Amino acid sequence: MTYLEQYAADGFAIVRGAFEEDDIACIACEFDRMKAEGLKHPRSFRHKNILYLIKEDPLIGRNLRFMHWPSYISPLLARYRTDPRLLAIIEPLIGRDIKQIINELIWKTPGACQTGYSYHQDARFRRPASAYRSLASAYVQTAIAVDPHRPENGCLRIVRGSHRLGDLSIGTQQSVYQGSTEESDLRALGIPHGDVVDIILEPGDLALWGPYAIHGSGSNTSTLDRRAYLNGYVRADDCDLGEWAFHGGAPCELGEPVLVQYMELYRRPDPHYVEGPPNPYVQGEISPPYNE
């Protein structure tokens, strides 16, 4: 079965060895550099679209859970977000004119108490809904494994075939990083536990999934970090938000930030510490034009 056949059948796919050992070594070094920069801050910090999500962990103290849009300040990570190998994988799904709406580093630091992500669908983040069209076929999320991903260090877990269920609006009552993968959450939806697949990855493997695939990840109970570089893409004609990634298949550089997920960008672009949810769940609609 090809990855495209797997994606159509299961709602997710794995491409083994998408990136070489040297690529992953470079990306891992940038993870370390971004983490050191982030932990200079006492709590969650935002500057325009860049966000360091820092939480006080009961066991290890300040903990950097994830970083949004590192590519604005990392030329190396910016290069990989528009790597031709990524384009070759996603082009058959969404074409050659592509915007990007996710650019994220995720850490699952060993020894931390809170490292899990509750079951959810990425569709919950595609707000306002009017800015996203043909969501089921226009959007794809990718994750490059920087470390081995195993159940013991909190690998991704996806419900096979759940992309056919549509938008279930699950996991909208709290931030997904404040939860964990509980069987009871799936039972409430009538989903058998046997449908859950652990996404086992080696460094350099790429996982991809759609916006309605139900997924989450458990806690890291190992001594090994579980880092992943996430890039989410959308067919440009079907989205009013996002940064350009590819135009006619040619990579696009980042310029002055535009509206992606941080809807207060133009009202509060200044560097500031974040109080409350880093990206509050958007209820209802906002008025276009979205980008100024």
C-alpha cells in the first residue's frame, strides 16, 4: 500500500525515511537552540506569530511544551518548511499552490509531569470556519520525527478511519495540551479501542493526517525526549489565512507576519507575556478581510 492509499483508507499515513540523518541532526540542533531561547522567559511569551508555550511543571519547573512559528527567526527551520521533499509528499493531496497554517516545534521533555495531548481533531483549530473551505480535502498536517517515537515517550495515537466521521467538535472545552489520551473519551463517541493506532516513528520519518482524524498522544514516561517538527498546509485557493509556502511549486520566503492563528496580530503585535490561553478558541465568526 502506498502512503496515498493509506491516507485515503485510514486518514493518516507514514512516509519512512523522508529525511536523512544529517537533516535530523541539523533540526535537532535548532530544537535545542529554540528551547534555550524560550526558557530565558519566565512564562509563555509571544511576539507576533511567534509563541513559546511555557508552563510550570510540578516535577521539573519551567517547561517549554511547544513553540509556534520558529521559522520567522530560524533560517534553517524556514528552509525545511518549504523543502522539496515535503512538497513531493503533499502535492498529490493539495496541489502546488499552498499556504501554511501550522509551523510548530513540540517537546515532550523527560521527567515532566504534563506531556500528554488529549484526543481532538485539528478541525477545531480551523477558525473562523468561513476562512477555510473544502477542509476535508484541502488541508494536511505533517510531522517530522526528530527522536524515536514510541508509546513510552508519548507517540502520536490516531483513530484509524475517524476522518470519515466529520467534525465531531471534540476536545473544545480545554486546551489539548492539558489532557491525555483517555479511553473513556473514545467510548463516549462509540469508538472501539482497537481502532487506535500508535504511530511508531524513527528519526526522519514523516507522519501526515487530515483535519478530521481523531488523534492525541500519551505522556512521556521514558528518559528520551519526543520531539516533532509540525508543518500544516492548505490548498491556497481554499483558505483566506496563512503564510505562503509554495506558489506554483516554488518555495516562498516568510516576510512580515500575516494572520494565521493569532487573531490579535494587528491589534497587539508587540512582544508580551501571555495571560490565559495562548490562542483562545474562536467562537463564531470574525469579519473579513482577515489579512491587512
